[in-house]
Amino acid sequence: MTPRFAWLLVACALATGSAGGARVNPLAGRSSLELRPGVSRESKTSLGDWMADDADVLYPRTLHSVVLPGTHDSGAYWLTKQTMPDAHFPPPWATAAIAVAEKLGIPVDEVITNWALTQGGDVSAQLHAGYRYLDIRAGWNGTKWCVHHAEVGVPVSFVLSQLRRFLEKHKGEFVVVQVSHLDGTPSEEETRALKTTIAEVLRDVLLPRAVDVDGNCSLNRTIGEMVSMNHRALVVFGDGDYGEKDLSSKTKKVSKATRDIADDFLWPPRLLRNGWADTGDPSVLVGYARAQTIAFANGNASKDSGATLSKLSWTLTAQVGTVLESVLPGRPKTLRALNAKAEPLLFPFARESVQFGCRTSNILSVDFATGSDAVTAARLMNQIDVARKCVWEVELSDE
């Protein structure tokens, strides 16, 4: 047996635990909020007003007919050593990171953080770089709501304040925000407090919820109409999506006595369908993205879930094997290094998509966004005439 595979077998045994029961989390009980060294912000020419600059194309359209560039795990640009206290921790990739740390004899958080950081700049930097969708993972750490990705990050209120300040200065921009992954076992009261915080911080810029005669979410107003009314932040709140999961909330009715005022401005998770390849292989990601683009063009991407908007994540995800093999020479040792394999493939994919008259989705989400071509790709796809038919499926069938 080669040393490489001997190590992998040992690491897998560590990751899966002994036959006698679940492996004990070595981070259990840690409550330190000591911050990891901050990540320097990446600079890029400001695109803070690109939607206003493209108003002749964007403002006559509804959100159904545009592509907004977005960031995945938007708040995971700066993480502490505290893990999110939740039954979902550790996910498989973090379990593998624990095994690697133990093998190398280094602090566990140093390995986890390498695979948990998803962005190189804070939310303000992302917005100024042109991104108009924010993926805010909000977890209750026992005392406050914080963003998280395995480890706890900055308070959610800080992220919302950055969004608020951006919208105050850039009056022609529209932002979609998804607040989800409500981990940490929050109580109903704590969840209501989060809703209230969102409503208070964003107050007059929130887009009110709207439904059609069948009770489905309705987004029939144009971007120009919403901007003119200063309804420039659409907030999707809660879990229950991430594929085609629980859609029972579609038919649930909340009595006026128990309904929070904030609920009038927070849209249900069924509004947005998340398309995610869940792979560390760039070729698999490209194939998945092509299939999702065709499904989106044919109206199939959202048909089964009843969603109104579709999102495509152009991201590579750390698998157990990815993390375990990170100790080997030449293998990615961070999520940034892994996603560097996918970054150069995005713009050629978008350019090909445009040639066939296809928009990939309503939201195109990326990791390490301030170094990505996602904004350029989205603006390019927005130039496609709304009446033009996507013919990618026909071209593929002829091959």
C-alpha cells in the first residue's frame, strides 16, 4: 500500500469515527470569539451604479427577465474560531478538516477556516463590485445573530447596515437578499427578533410581499417601477428551499394575531430556487450549468418547485475527499484555490450562452466574487432580447 493511500485510509477512519459511536467533536465547548486574521479587501473598479447605467435595458424588465450577479455565502469573508453551535455541525467536509488537523498536529480552526472562507471582501466591497444578490447565512450563536459558514462571522446587523448604506448612496440599484440557514436552534422569539432587525435596518427600501389570485408570489412590477418607488431590497427569509424541499408553506396561512409586521416585507423561501452542482470538479460544474441553463430557458428549472426566480451557483464545493487530499502536493488547500479552477471558465461559458440566446438564470452566484467575471457575464446576458428564444438545446441535440 502506498503512503498516500495509507494516509487516506487513516484520515477516512478519523473522519467517520470509530465503530463504537459518533466521533466526539474536539471543538465542543469552545466559545472563543477571537477573530482570525482579517482578509485584505480586493480592489476592483467600482460598479456601484451599473444597474442605473444599464437602465435602458434593465428598468423596463421584471426580475424574471434579467440576470443579477450574486455572491455565495456573502458573509463568510471573516470568521472567528467559534463554530456555529448546532446539531448540523460538523458537516462532512468539516469532519474531514478535523481529521486533517489532527493528522498534521495543528489547530482545527486553521484547517476549517481555509475551507469555510468564501469571499475576499466584505459585503460593502461586494456591492460596490457590482453584485446584486446577497446570500446571508444567519445563525444564532447563543447571544446574537451572526453570519456563519461552519464558523461564526460578523453580526448580521453589521451586514444589513452595509447594505443600507450602499442603497442610500446608490439610488438606482436593486438588491435581492436571501436570509437562510437559520442554525443555532433559535427560539421563535429570537427568530422574530431577526425579522424585526431586518425590517428596522432596511425599513423604507424593502419591497412589500405580493401574491397573485392563486396565492403565488408575484413579481410583475418592472425594476424601474420598483426603483422609482424606492422598493429596492427584496428579502427572502427562512429555510425550506435548497432544492425542492418542503413547499408546504405555500398553502399555510398565518393569522393576523400571530403575524409579524415584518412578514409583510419578507418573502418566503419558495420564491427562489437554488441550483447547485455540489461538486469539486470543474467539468461537472460546466455540464450542470449548461443543463440548468437549458432547463431555465424552457421554464423547467422552477416548474417542479413552484419558484418564481432561479439561481445558478457557479461554485466548486469541497468534498470529503477534496479536504482529505489537501495534504498532498499540488492539491488545493483552500476553498479559494479550489474555486480558482472554475473562475476562468465562467466568462467563456457566458459568452457561449449568449451566442445561443440563453440567460443562465435570474441570479448567477459565485465565491470570491471580487475576482470573478460574474458581473461582466450577467451584463452581457442582459443584452439578450427578451423575445429571443434560447436554442442551446437544439444545438446540443444536433451534435
